[in-house]
Amino acid sequence: MSCPPQRPDGSHSVLVAVTNPILIVEVLSKSTAVRDRVDKFEMYGYLDSLRQYGLVEQERKLVEMYTRNSYDGEWRYSRYTQDDETANFTAVGLSIAIDKIYDGVDFPEGGAGRLLNLRN
């Protein structure tokens, strides 16, 4: 998530690439999970603006959040797996229950679920 600068007329600039995100959330797949967890997290760590990095699993209820400590720059890890838990996206002032993130998702035995309503 990024907040593009406003023009004097009140409109926003069109961005081709975000250079100052405060929150990045990746929805993991089997083919990208390792890259998202290791390579991208390492690259994103160099972004001074980034305050949180989230990972959302598709195949099970799991939201992982890395939050940068403003005092020393170290990353704090949080893990959410239960319906009654609330994932805290503090960088943007959002808290959302895990059951809302996975609302409408069926996890068949041994199969993968699909995130349907992540935008709600």
C-alpha cells in the first residue's frame, strides 16, 4: 500500500512502480512461496518506508505478519491461524479477523482452498 503524492488540482499521480510502500501483502502459492518468504522479504527489507510485510496462505488458514520495530528497525513476527484471531495491519490502521479474510473459502481434505473475498 502506498499513498501517491497529490497534484495541486487534488488529483493523484499515476504510478508505474511503487517506490515507498508502507505495507506489502503477498498471497502465497506453491510456486512462489519460497521466493516470497525469502528473496522478496530480503529485498523489501531495504525499503526504508516499509513498515509491514504480510504473507497469506491459500491452502490453509495462515496469515503471517512481519512488523518493523520503529526503534531499532528489527522485524517482529506475528502468526494468525484461528478464526477468532485478528490480524493487525498496523501500518494502515486495519485489523481484520482471520475468518473474514478466509470467508467463503473451503479447504477440502488434502486440497487447496482459494481466497475469494480478500478485498472485502
